[in-house]
Amino acid sequence: MSSSHQEGQQGHHPTFKQYVLVATILFAITIVEFLLIWPRAGVVDSLGYSKIPLLAILSAIKFAIVIAFYMHLKFDHRLFTWVFLAGLFLAFGVGVALLTLFLSLGGEPRAYALERAIPYDEHAVELAKEKAKERAAEAAEATPMPTEPAPDATPAEAMADTPTQASEPASKPAGLDGQEIFLGSGGCGACHAVDGVSQGLVGPDLSHLGTEAASRKPGTSAEDYIFESIRDPQAFVATGVDRAIPGIMTAAVTAGLSDDEVNALVDFLLAQK
Amino acid sequence: MAHGVETAHHAEEEYTTTGLNHRKLLMWVFLGSDCMFFGALIATYMVYRGQSLNGPYPIDIINVPVTTISTFVLLCSSFSMVQALAATNKNDQRGIKIWLLATAFLGAIFIGFQVVEFNTFKNEGLTLGANLFGASFFTLTGFHGAHVTLGIIWLLGMFVLAVKGRVGPATALDVEILGLYWHFVDIVWIVIFTLLYLIGGFDAGPAPASGG
Amino acid sequence: MATLTGVLARPSGYTGVWSWITTVDHKRIGILYGFTAFAMLLIAGVEAGVMRAQLATADSDLVSPGVFNQMFTMHATAMVFNVIMPLSASFFNLIVPLAIGARDVAFPRLNALSYWLFLFGTLLLHAGFLQNQAPDAGWFSYASLTEKPYSANAGMDFWALGLLVLGTSSVAAALNFTVTIINMRAPGMSLMRMPVFIWMTLITSILLILAFPVITVGLIELTMDRNFGTHFFMPAGGGDPLLWQHLFWVFGHPEVYILILPPMGVVSEVLPTFSRKPLFGYPFVVFSGITIGIMSWAVWSHHMFTVGLGPVANSVFTITTMLIAVPTGVKIFNWIGTMWGGAIEFKTSMLFAVGFVFLFIIGGLSGVSHAVAPADNQQQDTYYIVAHIHYVLFGGSIFGIFAGIYYWGPKFTGRLLGEGLGKLNFWLIFIGMNLTFFPMHFVGMNGMPRRVYTYPAESGFQLLNSLSSLGYIVLFIGFVVFIVNYLRSSKNGAEAGHDPWDAPGIEWSISSPPPAYNFAVIPEVLGRDHYWIVKEQAREAGQGTPPGEAHVDERTIHMPSPSYWPIVIAFGVTWIAGGLLTHYALSFAGGIIAFAGVVGWGNEPAAAESDH
């Protein structure tokens, strides 16, 4: 039996040889674990799902050896074991309970998420690349443009530049990428859909805003209309715009954006023809 | 605590109701608390396991053989930590310095492996925002890495004290408490290695709806 | 502050603002906790006043919906994390070492660190008001409302980071008290001789230690979602908002017991003293406390009955929630049993304790009514829930704390609080509390949703809401009466003497206010009601009441020295969090300050060789 820690502490500490033995066992178990799952060892295929309990048991043994010998719980006061195991078992219990709750949910909770998933930045870049290529090709077919984007331009630049360059190349605020703001700090993409960029369902679809904006508010240019709709969305709401939750889009939503950032967004949205 | 050597420094803490040292008890209770911390992080990873909507998935980038090596390194550091404590108890001044430094060094190698791993993953497109796997993987292993880093700083602090000759049987408890923290970080890694690498390292795409 | 310093003045230059900043004395830290938390109580109370003014009439537009959102969010967050928890912490600090016969807590400097982290965390949490960006997503801040697209301003960042700092403070304090109670009891004080308040402190501390890491993870993930591009709780990125709810309530339900167990402990001390009887069924009270502590981990999903967890999960959590009512009922039975046949003396403290039992029964019963999942579907997010939480947290926690203030306050000020004003204080708060919250049961059952800034006139909620608002005014006057009572008695209240209530606890055997070292001679504990036993023995020996304790030359008692490292570390840690909101360079600077603090702390002996 484990005896009290107080007297003759040294005597109950394992010796150097025992420590080496413990370390060897730990190494051996780790090697076995590795061989179990290493495809070239050829064991993993025959194990199937039984590899999971096997690995869990082996790891639990390693865990127990470290706390028993390296952390001296085997030789130490039982109170230490209790306070530690309380946390350990509670963490285990709560974890198992959470997994059970998530896995036993009726229905298909993931389907909801999958339907509404926004492609991530990397994918957005891929898509933007393809789109930019398509546009460049279309533009080249229709009217040969002298200022085609250089082939090595980044896709985002290509996207933002192509449509506006012809009309007003100077209006783009330097260094700010409208699409990046749209998906990132602005958070617009969570609610608004733009073909190939985002798929939000809450707010109006902005995929063709570049063509629609000019006719939205009589007497206001497309640019000013979009600027106002971002800065002060409730000032004017065009008729016939499809909004899932009227009133949710307020000036507070965009208060965190600087005017330059809003201008970058305007340019990006004008490009959505 | 009959350490054989009385010290003025710790004389005040001698009487306790249970006979256990305050600080050692504090460390054990804290480790119980830290179990809950890592438990919640691991639970997040497990709940989101196989739920990423797009790649890169674990099977695309997790490199089990390399991480097995870094796991060995961390296990070695636990061994050198117990040697540091044994040397402290024996007042083997040279041993104390060597083993403390060795432990910190092995810990640093482990962190080095982690830095390289994170970099590789980043280059392969796994970022915090890439998918749920990226978010939960980096958060969990990142906080473990932060614990290891803290342990290394603590070890180096203890090494400085050892160089000044202020570590010996009288302060064995300080080394022991440091050791408890270090071994805890090691056992957390045992769990992470098993769940994220050995078992979860071969996950691909969204898992087909399975019963468990 | 200056009067306080005078009250607790130590000889040999332990005075002045600096001595409070560097103090490691548990009594002074307890007082700092108490005053800070009471100030927060007033602020959170004013926030409640704004809400009641807005809701007093139908279709009111006194405040905008946005301001209303900020008010209910900050009222609840502050009441939970900045008022009730630190008021309990104040009692832990003041009472625990005295009641277990110790000279201080196990880690005096860690104790100071806990307080400064609490203060700075509170400031960080409220800093959002300065930029008109106060948190506004409710105190449990459900995702995905808290995510960037829906809470675009920095309010939720202040909330998450402020709570992270407060959590660090709470865990540090809880670790300290756990070790103190396990390790620093006077000789003879076995676990089953500990006062019930100490038992509840121990259970609360363990719950804190285990529960806070879970919310820490949730807050970290929320912060990362908002600032570092992860999608833990964003459905659009594959994340599941439900995970936030689970992480929050895994913490949140033990948290509810963290809020109520310490006042339960206070009441378990006050009732026997004023009934002149030992606590009825002491082991049952202790073990039901332990049972509550364990079971509080198995009921969290009853906050989530309406999210669609499925019939199996809802049934399981319905059953566990009903089971946890059993140990709570056992305690109520024991309190009533304590009063039964006792020679009850209705001092103000006793009135608050009896009020606690009365109101907690009402709150407990409404609690059981929404333990039933189908019934809860009707009650979820209505004012019925608001009525329930205020009956258990106001009628429960705040009443228990007031009982404690009237009971233990004289021990630290040396003067009794006025009984006349005290009784007025009790009746105003008791009537005001019921007038405010009882009508909420009915408006809630009739379907008035919580957290909505107004209601239409034709809903018929007008009358009951006006009554609630009227009740708020009564409550307000009640608190003013308390402040007046406190100020008057601290100047010219009656001398308390060392044992004004003829109480059973060890803390009453030493002078009021206690000396810095608490006990000149550490007592040998004779039994559960130690001081009653001592007094009884003295009476039998014909010696009359034993005097307050003998004084000794305090230079022979080695006390921990003041330290300024705790406030340095707390300052650094708060800037690490605050920097995430402004500029990472500030975080880095905060990290360096905190690191410097840790190094300084480590190199400084706990007790200086030469006293200051």
C-alpha cells in the first residue's frame, strides 16, 4: 500500500533505474501506438474501428503512469489524487455529455449550416480568380480594351479594377480592397449574397447592384445611393427590395467602418453588374 | 514536511492542518482546474471533428510520424524533469543545472516542432479562419504550446537560481511544484496526440452521419 | 476611505492610501471587495431604474431600444459578476480566516492580486460606456448575436475580455480559499466541526475552480471569432451557436449555485444565533450542500429546453433538475427546524435571514415549475423567468448578504448598525422586492417577453408593470435607508463589544475590530459551536462571560508584509486584455509589466525581515 508521504520522502521516490524503466515503458507504448496507425505497418487496415478503443486504452495507461510515478501520486497524500481526479473526471464527463448531446440531436443540424456556408477567403480568392478570367475573356471579346489587367495581377485587384478602370480609375481609395472588407471586417457577406463571393440570405441580393443602383433613388447617382445605403441604411429604402428582416440593417451595423472603407465597398459593389 | 533541512524561508508554512504544503496543494487544485480548461477545448475539437465544410482536412496535412518524434521529445523532457528533482533532493548541484537546462531545451525543441508545423499548415491553407478544423486545432494546440512556453520560462528562471546556488534540498519543493506543472503539460499532450493525431489525423471531409 | 482607514487603523504606520494599495491583510481586502461591490450594486441598481422607468407605461419611448439593450445586459452582468460574487468574496475574506482560527489566508499576496484583478476587470467591462459601445447582447450573450456582423461595435469585446479578467480573479481567489480552508484550520477544527458558512465557501470555491475554465474557453472562442477570423459559433462558417450555449451553461449553472451557496451559509450562521439553538441537522445541511455542488454539473441544459435538444435530452435534464430541488428542500427544512422551538430574537439580521428563507421558497417553487420541459416552453424568455431569478438572487442572495452585513458588520467596524433604521431598511426592501417582482409572474405567464424595450397598451400589461416600477421606488428608498444607517452607525453607533449577539463562532471571541493578527493565541477548537461551549464552561465554573482575548506583543507575531506586486501584475494582465481592443503593442507592454510583476513577486519573501 502507498504509505504516507510525510516521513522519509526520499525513500519512497523511485530510483534512477525505476525512472528509466518507466520512461522505457512510455516510449514503448508510444511506438506501439504509432505502429498501430501507420499505414505502412499494415496493422491499421485489419483493426478497423477497434483501433479507437485500443489507442484510448494505451494512452490512458501512459497518462496513468506519468501521474502515478513522475508526479508521485502513487506515493503522495491521497488528497492530491482526489482534487486532481475531481477535475479530470468532471472534464471527461462534461466532454462525453457534450458529445452525446451534439450527436443525439434529432434532424440534420449540419444541413442548415451547409446550405448557408460562406466560402472561406481562400475559396473566395479561387472563385474570384475564375470570375476575373471569365470577365477578362468577355471584355476582350466585346471591346478590345487597351488596359487589360496584367496576368500577374492578384485576382482581387483584377476584380476591383476591370469594371471601373474604364470609367474612373482614380476613385478607388488606395490600398483598400472592397471585397476583403465585404467578407471580413465589414461582415456584409454574412447577410448579403454576391454571386461567387457570399451567400447570405438575410439582406437583399447584391449580385447585380452595379446595374440596379442607378435607378434605385431618383435624382441620386448609383455611387451616392450605395454610399448612403451603407452609412445610413434607413434613410431611404427603395421599393421592391427583398429584405428578410426589415429594420435589422441600421447605421450602427456599419458605424465601425471608416469613410475610406465604405468608399472601397461602394467601388466593389458598383462592380457587381 | 520533514525535509531534514529546516529553512528560514519556509519556516512559516510549516504548520498546516493536513500536513501538506500550501503551495503544493494549490498546484494540484490548479491542475484540476486546468483539466477543465483543456477538457472544454478538447470537447470543442471533438464536437467539430469531421464537421468542416471545406478543406484542408486533417488527412491532407497532419503528419503523424513527425509529431511522434516531437511527442518523444516531450516524454524525454518529463524524464529529465524527474532527474532534476532527484538531483535537487541529493543536492547534486551539477546535476540540478544539467537536468533543468536539458528539460528546458527539450521543451524548446518541442515548441520548435510546433512552430514549423503551424507554418507548414498555414502554407497549405489551414488558417484559423479556414474551417472548423483549423479553428479548433490551432486553439487547442496553441494553448497547449502556451503552457509549454510558460513552463520553459519557469524552468529557465529555476536554472538561473540554480546557477546562483539557490536550489538544493531546502528548496526541493519549488522544483517539485515546477515538475508537477511540467508533467501535467506532458499528459495533456498525451491526450492531444492520441485524439488529434493518432485518431483524428486521418479524418477526411464531412463525416457521413455516423452513430459514434 | 479615510474613515475606514481610521476604523481599521493599525499601529506602526499602517495608514494612508498607499497602505490600502499594498495591503495583504484579508480584512482590508475584504473591505475593499465590499465597498467596490456595493458601489457596483448602486450602478447596476440605477440601470435597473432606467429599465423600470421605461417600462412603467405602455408604448413608452423614454429610452431607445439600443439603450434598453445595454441596460439589461450590463445590469445582469454587473449584478452577477461585480456585485453578488464579490460581495460573497468580501465575506470569504472577512470571515473565513477568523472563523477557522487562522491569522490570514494561505496566500495573502494572491488574495490582493484577486482583488485588483477584480477591480480592473470591472473597469474594463464597463469601459464600453465611455465609447457608447456598452455590451448589449444579454448577460448570456447568445451566439450568433454576439458575432461581428450582428454586434459590430466593440461592446462584446469589452464584455468578453472583461469577463476573462474577472474570471482569472475569481479562480485565483477560489484556489486561495480552498487551500486556506483545507490547510489552515485551528487545531481541533475537524471538517465536521467547521461552521456551515465555511463549508459553503469551500464548496463554492471548488465550483468556481472547476466552472470558470469552461466559460474561459467559451470567451476565448468568442473573442477569436470576433477578432481572429475563426467561426466557432458562426453557422455561416460551419460553426454551431449551440456550442456557445452549452459552454456558457456548463459554467452558468454551477455559477447559479456559486451565487446562492455563500448566502445560504450566512443564513445557516444567523438563524442558530438568534434562535439560541444549534443548527438543526448540521450533517444534512453540509451534505445537501455537497450534493448540490455535485449535481449542479448535471442540470445545465434546462436553460436550453426550447432549442430543440430532442425529447431524450430534455427528459434527462428535467429529471436531474427536479432531483436537485431535493437537497435544496432539505436545507429549507433544516432552517425551519432550527427556528422551531427556539427563543427567537428578531434582530434586523434575523429578519433578513427569515426573509431569505421565505422568498427563497417562492423562488425555488417557481424554479421547479420550469424544470418541467413542456411548462418551460411557455415560460422561456418571459417575465416569469425574470421573476424567478430575482426571487432567488435578490430574495435569496441579496437578503442573505444583508443578513451577513448586519450580523458580521459590527465585528469589523466595532459599532452596531442601528436596529430602528435596520428594521425600516428590511421592511422597505422586503415590500419593495415583492412589489417589484411578484407581478412579473403574472405578466410573464400572460406572455410579456423579457428584454423587449416596450409593450403595446392593448396588451393589458400596463397596471402590473406600473406596480413593478412603483416597487422599484420603494426598493430604492430601502437602499438609501441602509446607506444612511451605515453612515450614522459608523460614526455614533453603539459600541459592539467583542460578542454582541452571544454567538457560537470563534470569530466572536476576539475584539471588534480584530487586531491585524486576528488571534493572539490560536484557539483549540472544542466543538461545532466552539464559543458557546467556552461560554457555557465559564458559566459552570462561575466565571461569568469570558473577556475578549488577551493582547500580546505583536512583534512576536510574524505577519505577511504589504506588497505592491499584486497591483502591478493585475494592471499588466488587464492591459494584455485591453490591448486586444486597441493595439497589440499595448498587450505586449501589459505582458512585460505582468512579467516584471511576477519576477518581483518571486524574488520578494512573503514576510520582510524588518517590519515596515
